[in-house]
Amino acid sequence: MNNKKYTSLILILGSLTALGPFSIDMYLPAFPVIAKDLQTSTEQVAISLSSFFIGISLGQLLYGPLLDRFGRKKPLCLGLALYILASLGCVFVTSLNQLIVLRAVQALGSCAAAVASVAMVRDLFPVKDSAKVFALLMLVVGVSPMLAPTAGSYVTILFGWHAIFIALIALGVLNLLASIFWLPEKYQPDPSISLMPAPIIKTFLSVIAEPYFYTYALTGAMAFSGLFAYVAGSPVVFMEVFEVSTELYGWIFAVLSIGLIGSSQINSRLVKRYKSEQIVFVALSVQLVLTLCFCAGTYSNLLNLYETVALLFLFLCCLGFINPNTSALSLSPFKKNAGSASALMGAIQMGIGAMASSLLGMFETKSAFPMVGVMAGSTIIAMVILLSGRMKLSKTIA
């Protein structure tokens, strides 16, 4: 493979990987404007974000077997077409319920891009290059939350919130054309892959029964659900509680993303010296103390904008250490069913994240406390799961 083709494939796969993060983060600055236009509250608009997470959760379980059965490009192009149509529908919504449903459909479409891009790395690149390619794709995922809200804030100011979905349509169309004309199909479809529910469910049940999986997958999902609460609650906290501008909100979101990206890069060095189990326990312990202090300060109205941003930054830093290690530990026992385990782990993470973000829609109060309370509660549950799971694992090893 020459350098030109190598670069073009990286760009296409990176664009596919960025579709989901851009779809999640780009419309966040427009929450108050959408709420006003649809005659509802900002907290209720956040439910459309929860429906997107639910769509991603279900989609990860759906596309795995489809990509193995029919090849990569057909399910990918079908998913992108679905994404474009759902995004077009979002442009013309007249009620919150329509937006909620269409966002779930949009997520099902975007999920095809995320799952297919990961699968195609194994198809298109030598094994020795896979780690480097995955690192580049993960960098795209990390940078996207920095760019998307900032871009969304300017689009909203200049053209209105409907233009955000027009921009997402354009991104979907570009990805579809690139996938059709420039993305090669190297994987041979396997007609023997069953799409019947029984064998798929049997495989998933065997994965769930593994103590390492349910301990660290659930710990990681609960800890990471605080991020979903932050994403869903931050428009209310920053633009309504602290009354920052739409433009400034985009920049704050971008700066906070540096915490997650930076700590995950530091983690790649720490794992050379310490066990993943040690890093998870220490980072989760710090996150627990941090969120409890954050919760107390918010409840007592003691925190200003700068202190809130600083505590959120530290919270995201903790997640940068927790998530990569819980993911690695969850998948460590699997060789044969690594794909199914990965899909199930992603579905659990998105499903719990959707529930965490949807909780915020139940609170109509203009306060940071619901967001911080969910972050603290999810961290407490994560620690309980981790400690009980480690006791189970120690008994199994003994």
C-alpha cells in the first residue's frame, strides 16, 4: 500500500469514526434555542440526547452480525443512508417527540460507521500497523468533542439550530460517497453467520457469565455514565445557571475535553509500570472523593463558574484513566468471542449512559445539582461493583 492510499484510507475511516461524536456534541450549544423553538425546556431537550445513546447501544449489537454476514460496505452504506434520512427529518421537526424519535434513528445509522470503521482496520491494514491506526482513530474520537460544540455554537449563532442538522447531512453524504467509491471491500461475507436471536443471545450470555467481564464492564460503564450526565447537563449548567454565551459554552466544552484526552495519553505510559487493576482502583477512588466534594459544594451553592469548570476537568481526567483500563480488563479473558464481548461492552456502556442522561430530564430545576448528583451516584455504584467484583475474583483465583 503506497502512502497516498494509506493516507486516504485513514482519512475515510477517521471521518466515519467522527460521525457519532459530531452527532452527539454539535447540537449541545443549541439546546436553549431548540427548547424555545419547540416550546419546551432545555432539560426536556436533553431526552433527545438520551434517545441517541439508546440507538447507539442497540446498534452495536445489531451491526456486528450484519457486518460479518454481508460484508462491510453494504451494512455501512445502508446505515449511512438511514443516518442521512433521519438527519433530514430533524431539520423539519415541529415537536420534541419527533426530535427524540428521529435522534434514535439517526444513532442507529451512525452506529454503522463506528462499528464498520473498527472492523475494516483489521481488513485493510497489516497486523503490525493496526495499533497505530487505532491510535489515530481514537485521537479523532478525542478531538471531535473539542471541535463539534465550538462549530455548533457558531453555526447556531449564524444560521440557527436547523443548520446543524444540515451540516450533519453533508457529513453523512460525504461519508457515504467516500465509502461507495474509495473504500475497498477486502472482507469476504460469511453466509454461515447466524442472524437468529438464539445463538446470538447464547454467545452474549456466555460473555456476561465471565467474572472479569461483568466486574470491569459494569464498573467502567457506571463510572463512565457520569460523562453522559455531564454532556446532557452541561448546556443547562453553563448557559442557564452561569449564563455564559453559546459561543463561550462551545469553548468551555472544548477545554474540558483536554482533560479526558490528556489523561488517557498519560495512562498509556502508566500501564507500562502499574497494573490496570491498580490504576482503576486509584482513579475511581479519586473520582469518588471528587464527586462527593463536588456534590456538597453544588448543593450548598458554594461553587462559581471557574471552580465548577476545574472540578469537571478533574472528573474527566479520572475517566481518562478508568475507561481504557476497564475496557482492556473486560476483554482480557476472550479470544474466540472478542467481537461479541466488545459489542456487548459498548452496548452496556451506552445503555447505562442513556439512563444516566435521561435522569436529568426528570429535574426542571435550574441548578447544577442534578448533573453533579448523577455523577456522584454513578461513581458510588461503580465503586461498590468494583469492590464486590474484586472479592469474587479473588475467591475464584484462590
